[in-house]
Amino acid sequence: MNTEISKKNGLSSAFAQRQTNIMANLQNRMDVAAAKHDQHLLELLTHERFQLEYHWRDISPPPHRPPNAIRLWQHITQTFISRRKLSLERRITPKGEEWWHVADPRSGKTFNAESLGVAMQWIEQNRLGH
């Protein structure tokens, strides 16, 4: 029975490690896309991340951890990482106007641009995200 428990823990540990590796690889790909200002690829990778998180919600977590612990840890990690990174957000006003909001937590700088091109130019001029 003891060997059966250790096998289960080994499989659970391998499953958790696999999830961690996949998410780390995905985050690296997102960082590269952001550094290259490839918005289309960044949108695709963000969609991929949401799909993985949704899929993993339906899979039983490793038995040695409470079900919500993994999701809580992922949320805390993503929140911590996102607070340190340059963000570029598309915003639509109630009048239907498109704006781009740039925020760099490291420098404290923020900027609102009327187009993606203007936002990208401001980011490059201020040498943000490097």
C-alpha cells in the first residue's frame, strides 16, 4: 500500500510539474511576442492560456493538494507577474471610440493613445518594456 501511495504522489507531482512547465513556456512565448510588439500573436497566446486554464479546471488536481490551491497559486503568480510588466490595453469608450492605455509599473508612467501605432511609438520613445 505504501508503494501505491508513492506512485500516486509521483504521478500527481509529474502532472503538476507538467502544468508548471507548460505555463512557464507559454509565458515565455508571450513575453517574446510582447517584446516584438506582435499584438496578433499575443492575442492568440492569451487565448491559448485561457483555454489551458479552463481545461485544467475540469481535470482533477493532484490528490495531495486541495482543489482550489492550484488555481489560487496560479492566480497569485499571474497577478504578481502582471503587476511588474508593461501593459497595453485596448479600451472602447461608451461613444464607441477606441483608445489604447499603456502602463509601466516599473517607471510609473502611463499614457493614453488614440491608436495602437501612437501607443507603440510612445513605448519605444520612452524605452519601456526592455
